Amino acid sequence: MKIKSFLSKLENFFFHITPPFYLTAVILGCLTVLPMLISPYIDKKNDEYKISLMQETMRLNNLSLEIYEKNKTITDQQTILMTDYALRQCSAKRLSSKERIELASIITEQAKLHNLDPLLIIALIQVESTFNPYAQSHKGAKGLMQLLPDTARYINKKTGQGMPENSNLFDTETNITLGTAYMEYLLNKTKGNLEYALAAYNMGPANMFRAKRENRLPKAYSNKVLKEYSKLQKAVNAVYIAQN
């Protein structure tokens, strides 16, 4: 009797807990299957988000590059105008506006390429040739920056300008390209000393270093260029101050 009563109670117990048990099992089963069902959807949305983020990043990068290029163009144009103004303060003022702008563009481009101040190049040309592209010295130096053919060939090879051996030194762009490369080379050789670099430009680096060692370095030429350079700087600065 007691055993039957116990079994009856046990049967009633399982009878009452079975529905909640099955319900719990079903819920747990759903919770197990649900992630597998929605995982592809989540992966797809995640991929779409990554693609969208990548596209937006590329758009912002392109926009930044566009802004940079526009600012760079504006800066370059301002430098060309400044160089043109400086050219009007010296012998280049006799050139036509078109010729002067073309010359300013070449000087600006080459000065930037060789880490030089355009005003320094203008001062150098003023002293060397007074802007006569066909000037030739009794020693054979040619063009605006008065380059000797041997010096031009040497600097062409040394700096890898890639110009033909028989380049025309009376050509404005060729002359300024090689002349600015030579000036940068001399500044590097003299560790940035502008006075020594100018003396070397005038008399050759070997002669300059020899004269320097012997305490007889001539200063007339370098002083002349530096004086012209200072004059141009003051003129341009005066315009800049007036505009601001």
C-alpha cells in the first residue's frame, strides 16, 4: 500500500513537471538554433557596414586629397605671382608680361624642386646675366645663370637631371634647371653656408675651398648677390605687409 502510494505521488510529480520541462527544452532548443538562423543575416549586415565604412573612408581620403591639391595649387600660384613681382624689381622688368610669368613659373618650379628661395635665383640671374638668355662670358659661361658647358655636364650627371649631353644652355628652362641644381649641390657641399656657396658658384668649389683655407676668400661677388637678394626680400615683404 505504501509502495503504491509512493508510486502514485511520483507519477503525479512527473505528470506536473513534464509540460514545463518540455517547454523549457523547446525554448532552449530555439535559443540554440536562433543564432544559427540569424548568423547569415548578421554577417551580411556586418559586411555591408564594412563596405559602407570603407567607401566613406575612401571618399573622405579623396576629398582631403582634392583639398590638399587645391591648396597646393593656390600656394604655387601665389608663389609665382610673388616671383613675378620680384622679377619686375630688376632687369626682367623689360620682358613682356607673358615672358615674365613663364620665367616666374620656371624659377618657382625649379627653386621648389631644389629647396631654394626663388628670390635667391632671381638675384643670382640678375648678377650673372641681367636676364639676357644669350649672355656668354669670355670663359665660355652661357645663358641666364652663366653655366660653363663642363659644369653643366657634370651637374647633369651628378644630380641625375637626365638631360642630353648637348643640351642648349641658351635655353631658359634648361639653363635654370641645371643652374638651380648646381646651386643646391654647392649649398650641400658647403653645409648650407650661402656665402661660401655663392663664392663657389663664381670661382668653382675647388678654388673656393683653397682660397678659404688660405684666408683669401674674395667676397665681392657673394656680397653683390646677397645685396640683390636682400633688396628683393624687402620689396616682397613690403607687399606682403601691405596686403595683410
